[in-house]
Amino acid sequence: MKLSVSLATGVLAAAISTPLSAESACDATLMQGSITQRSAIHATVDTSMLIDASPTEVWATLTDFEAMASWSSGTLQGMTGEIKDGGSVTITFIFGTTENGEPNVMEIPHTLIYQDGRSFGWSDPFPEDIGGGHDNHIYRVEACGNQTLFVQSDEVVGNPYAANFVTQLLPMYHTFNTELKAEVEGQS
């Protein structure tokens, strides 16, 4: 994969991401990430983490939404609602900080895309006040021998701030991935 971003976001993204250069996903090193700006209103962020545990163990921690806030310091904090494909859920996120320096906690309704034991995510509209369009966010686990490749990706489409969003998301996703790895491996 190549790291491909506009000049405005390229310096920051290049400084905090590493292009995936392994021959296969299972050859991935500890932390991988990339940003691709596909157009002025379309950008993606892809991250991965190799975890020393089975997909079942990673999935169990990843989908224990009640306990998530105890180990996740940012981005995804939990989910409530109908945890099934097509279910209506409310996602709790931390996205940056408020003017007072407190975590900016958001609760956002989504329609869940869910494949038990494999992946979950959503593809819902962004509010018009932040540019509109929609976001396709996926969390996925897959077996890699005795380990698990955890993938977190996001695609922002139809939003004039797409490149800015994914540039901000990349370090937050790396943090989430690292914290998930630590939590799962600490339980093993």
C-alpha cells in the first residue's frame, strides 16, 4: 500500500503512519497505517495491529462494549442498542477535547453492520454542520496463524473535510489498536 495524501496533510500523515510493506497481512509488524486521499471529498484511513491471541479472544474483548471504556482512552468507548446486523445502536466516542480540555464525548446513532466473530461497523451520514457525506467505519479480526490481525479502517465520502478527518483519526486509531492489543494480551 502507498501513503497518498495531499501536500497539506502529507507532512503530518507521513510523520505518524507507516505504509504496509509486508508480503502478507500476517507478516505485518506491530502497527501499520496509511491515509489515502482519493479526491477533494473522499479519503480513507487504514490501520492494523497484530495481536498475540486468537480471533475469538480479540473479538470477545472488542465486543465487550460495557467494559471498553475501562481500557480505551479515546475514540470508541462503547455501544448500546441492538447488537446485530441492521441493528440501531448508539456509539459513544471521544473525539478530541473541549475548550476546557475535557474529553469531547459524543453519542452518535448508527445502523450496525455486523458479522459475528468477524467484523462490525457502520455506513451512515455525517451531519450537514460538519460537511455532510457519510463515513464507512469497519473493525475486523482475522486469523494469522496463532495470532490475530486486527484491522480498523474508515472511509469518509462526500465531505469537504475528508482529508482533515482521516488525518485526525489516524493517531487515534493507532492508540485504540495499541490499547486493544494490551488489553487482550494482558488477559491471555
